[in-house]
Amino acid sequence: MAYLEIRGASVHYPVRNTWGTTGEVVRAVDDVSLSVERGRILGLVGESGCGKSSLSRAIMQLQPLTAGSIELDGTNLSALSAAEVRRRRLDFQMVFQDPYASLNPRFSIFSTLAEALSRREPLPRRHRESAVAELMNRVGLSPEHMYKYPHEFSGGQRQRIAIARAIAPRPALLLADEPVSALDVSIQSQILNLLNDLTRDLGLTMIFISHDLSVVHYMADDIAVMRRGRIVEYGPADEVFGNPQHEYTRKLLEAVPKMD
Ligand SMILES: Nc1ncnc2c1ncn2[C@@H]1O[C@H](COP(=O)(O)OP(=O)(O)O)[C@@H](O)[C@H]1O
Ligand SMILES: [Mg+2]
């Protein structure tokens, strides 16, 4: 059985106006079924507003499903109690688009990473510095900066910190929602390479989300193309990229700048 099984998942938001809810809904995610095998990278691609973040929040249990189910390693997550979800959440971690918003500006990198490292089991005080240093090295940051604060780092370095925090509790699944969209083009590929290396080295399963098909093709083993809340095409990355079946996928491909 696949590590992650999404079955008939829907996320509908009530439409509100000045007087309250109208009875209508936005079908942000509409009957989506997907599975991800252990150790593979699934790329989820689609235009802004198609429902990618709603689906990823549902997988992370940050957003309730309107219908369907999400199973992680054979466990139906919606059936768990809040306490059980908190414990299971160590197994699935997320990297967000904006590393600045996702890091607490009042905590040094040392505090943020030491806290993340002690989430699964207590980390004795005398080991904290060396464990944080090792983690920083792993994501390409120099440990000499561990007592600095988020605003003292560049956007790319902040995303490395966010990635370090995500892998600290040794998750099995990493969900990256547009992790390079807020970064300078010149450093995007460094962060993509880092995510790729970590996924392979740590044997992670990953869901990689982007509106950019070329970025998804670079990262993913399999690609799911999402449009208006639905998956319109799904298959091995090279097939979807090289021989798209759906008209919408071809449109996304035309938007990809041609390499010379
Ligand atoms: N909390 C929310 N309440 C109401 N509508 C929302 C909410 N979040 C997202 N939406 C709507 O759901 C749709 C999908 O949004 P989103 O999941 O953010 O897509 P994407 O990540 O692909 O840009 C959009 O129409 C968006 O306006
Ligand atoms: Mg989004």
C-alpha cells in the first residue's frame, strides 16, 4: 500500500457576503484521489487558485475535509483524536512559501532548531549546540551563525532554516508548498537541489507544490496536474512533461520558458 493515500478528498469553503453565508460553496478541492509511494516525490502543479494549498493544508490536518479521507501509512488521519494527530504530525512536516512569515522573528536560529530537534524526544542541554550545528551543516548553513535571528539572514538562508526545522523531528513525509516562489530566481535552484538531496539522503516521501511545471518536472518522480479543484492529469513526470494528454497541461507547458 502507498505511504500516502488520498481518497475522494474535498475541501469546500462557504461563500460569505456582508450578511453571512450564502449557502453556496467554493469547491477548492473537489473529489481528489492520489497516492504517493514511500520514497517518491509527487509534484502537484496548477495555476494560482486551483486548490493546491487547500489540499496541502488538508493533508497536514490544518484544514478539515468536507468529504473523503487521507491515510498515512495505513492510518486514517481524520479518525484520530487531536492528541494523536499532534503525535503523528512529527511524521509529516511542511515547508511554506514565505520563510520569513513561518519563522518566529524573536527566536534565534539556535532556539528554533533546538526546539524542533527536541520535539520527538528530549535533547539534553549539553548536546544542543552540537546537534543544531550538525543540522545547520546538513542544510548548507554555517553553524557560526546559530545565535542570529531570522532578519539577519537572506531569503534563501531563511528557507534553509525552515527546511532544517522541518527535517529536525525526522519526518517521513515532507510537504513543500511553493518553497521557492518567493525567492530570487538565482537562488531557487540551490534550494531545489537541497530539497532533492535531503529527500534522497533521508529517504523522505515528498509532495512538492508549484504553479511552475518546469520546476515540478525538475523535482518530481510523478506529476499531478490540478485545475479548479480537480486532478486532470497524473502520471510519471517524464510522460506528463513529454507527452501531455490534457489540453490544460499543454497550456501549462507553453507557459514554461524554453531552454536554449
Ligand atoms: N480559507 C478560505 N476561505 C474561503 N475560500 C478560500 C480559503 N482558502 C482558499 N480559498 C479559495 O479556494 C480556492 C483555492 O485556493 P488555494 O487552495 O489557496 O489555491 P492555490 O494554492 O492553488 O493558489 C481559491 O478560490 C481561494 O480563493
Ligand atoms: Mg497556494
